[in-house]
Amino acid sequence: MKNHNSKFKSNLDKLTEKIIGLAIKVHKKLGPGFVERIYQRALYLEFKNNKLHFEREKKIPVYYNKALLGYEQVDFIVQSLVIVELKCVNEISNIHKAQLLSYIKAANAPIGLILNFAKPTIEIKRLIHTTSASTATTEPRKSNRITENTSVSLNNSASQRLQEKYSRVSTKTNEKTATTEPQNNLETQKEPKTATTEPQNNLETQRIINNKFHKQDD
């Protein structure tokens, strides 16, 4: 049973890493600034080209005491295991995470991803529903916990290179901004020189006037 569970977890990790790698590829080509639907269409093409089994804009039924209340729509469900939600926001908030957790429970999926394309470096949140994961592995658990994994490890070497490239670009931009500030300070330091020459001109004028008066007295 342990071998079966570890194999399932390993396959699930590989699948999430694959999805994250494709999302980084889309973000690298398009960059930030577009609406969610643009990134959704691009990611749809990547999923299709990589032969992943997925459902786009999948409707999930929501029940209360076995009564159907309605449906919630998610961007993707990949291989009936991973719910993928796309965002274009300043920050992934607790509200976004709460929504994904509700989708995970309603769909009885083991894991969910939030991908935020609005930043220079793509922001990723991974949420795990332990009960649904244990159901999938046929191992009963007493707890019904949902955990958040914000530090997603990418074994995909291409994905790591892209992440490193983004960080280098951000560092260079900050360095350029920092080097331009001292130049402005030097310019402001040069200005007082004009003010120091004025008293010298006044002294010269006073000397000329005094000499004229002395000549007239003589």
C-alpha cells in the first residue's frame, strides 16, 4: 500500500510540475499585462500539444444535503486530478485560495493550482486536499485537512532556467535605477557655485566706486 501511495504522489508531483512548466513557458512568451482569457487559451494550446488529458471551463456541481445548488466553473481540470485556476491580479489573496479550496472539495480532487500571470515572475500557489488524495489512493485517513504549499519545487530544468532568468532581469532593472540617482545629486551640488561668485562681483564694484571717490577728493 505504501508503494502504491508513494507512486501516486510521485506521479501527482510530476503532473503538477509539468503544468507549472507549461505555465511558465506561456508567461515567458506573452509576459504580464493580458486578461485571463488570453493566458487560458495559450495554456489550452500547450496542454493540447503536450497530449495532457484535460477539461476546459469545467462545471462542478455544488450540493447541500444532497440537494443540487448550482455549478461553479473552473479554468481547467487536468487528468481529473489537478484543478488549475488562472488569475491576473496584484497578489493572490486569501479569497482566491478559499475559492480554490471550495472547488477542490466540490470536485473531490487531490490538488489545485493558482497561477497568477500579472507579475514579472509568475506567482504560484499549490493547495492540497489530503482527504481526496487519500481517497484516490484508497488509504483511509481520520483527518480532513487542506494544506498549502507555496514553495513549489520544480524539477523541470527548463522551468528552473526560466525562473532564474526572470530573477536576473529584475535584479538588473533595480541596479540601473539605483545608479541613476547619484548623478542627480551631483548636479544639485554644482548649483551653489553660481551663488558663491556673486559676492566677489559686489566687492569689485565697491572697490571701483571707492577709487572714484578718492580721485574726486584729490
